[in-house]
Amino acid sequence: MKPLISPSLLAADFTKLGIELESIRNADWAHMDVMDNHFVPNLAIGEPADRAIVEASPIPVDAHLMIEDPDRWAPKYAEMGCKSVTFHAEAAQAPIRLARELRGMGVRAGLALRPATDIEAYVDILGEFDMLLVMTVEPGFGGQSFLESMLPKIRRTRAAIEKAGLETWIQVDGGVGRANITLAAEAGANNFVAGSSVFNAEDAYAEVEALRKLAEAHTHCR
């Protein structure tokens, strides 16, 4: 299970989004945050712009739905062309049913957990999801500092996945950069969302490569 780099478009310059997308063409995924100003105290630009991003992206798009009522909206992002759709455990009314619906539409289904949400409640249903997103900041805003207190949670999640014999990915999102990607990789993460560290770099393409090499050198999944 190789490390995957997923630059967060929340940190991109939206006045030149086409150029920004091209600058990360070597990444594995483009991470697109969707926010409704209810589940999190921030608002993203909306469905028409999200659709345009999916159509313009040279790499697959992973939609992270930080919204109320993902049971209604997640399938729309699958229909839009996102190849992975992640919704929050704290917001979904029927997470298993929703994951199965997404998988039935041919996309990867991810379950996201806020920092204070324990993985233990979801251990028995890990097989229903293609990815677990362990938030390493409180969701809603880019540019926050990585919470090292989430490393034990990542380790517990990796141990549960391996005990069950699953291939479920572990994604980390929030404050990921060169200073801490190795810690997350050693803990068991294999999908790394990096926003500011990529798009604020002098060369986003080169930064993606640098992050990938660091993760490869310290990955738990060889």
C-alpha cells in the first residue's frame, strides 16, 4: 500500500485554479473540501464550482464533505465525477447505507472522524469503507497546526484494519507538511492531505515529490 499525496485545493489560489491544478498533476488525488457553514463554521464556493474543478482536474478528485445531511449530498458528488467521496461520521444518519450506495456508484467511500471522535465505535464496520480520514486539525479552516495528539488514534486505526485483514486506507488531513508527514506515516497513515505546505511552496510539483519521498521512507505499509 504505497503512500498517496492529496493536495488540498482549499489552499490553492482560486483566481488561477487551472494553473494550480496543473501544478499538482504528479499528485495521486486532488482533495476538494466542501463546507456548508453549518457542520463547520466556514463556507466553500458551492456545487457549480466543485463540478468545474472535477472537470478540469488532471487527477482524480477526492471530495471531503464537511456538511450536514451527507446522506443526501454525497451521491451527488459521485454523480459529479468525484472518484472518492468522504463524509463525516458525526453528520451521517446511516453511514453504512451511504457507503454502500457510494460504492454501488463505483466510487470509493470514506468515513471522516473529527479529532474528538473515537475510532472504537467504528471498528466493527471498518470493512464498509475504503478509507478512514483521521482529522489532524478541527475541520473547517486551512493553515492550522498538525495535532500530534492524533498519532495514537492513527495507530489504533491501523491496528484495527490489520487485525481485520482489510486494505482500508488511512488518510490524515490538517497541517501536514515535511515536519510531520513522517510521524503520520510511521503511525500507519498512507494518504496525506497537504494544503498550505504544497500550494505555498515555490514549486508545488516539487513539494509533492518531496512529501512522497518522505512518506515512502517512513511508511508503515511496505
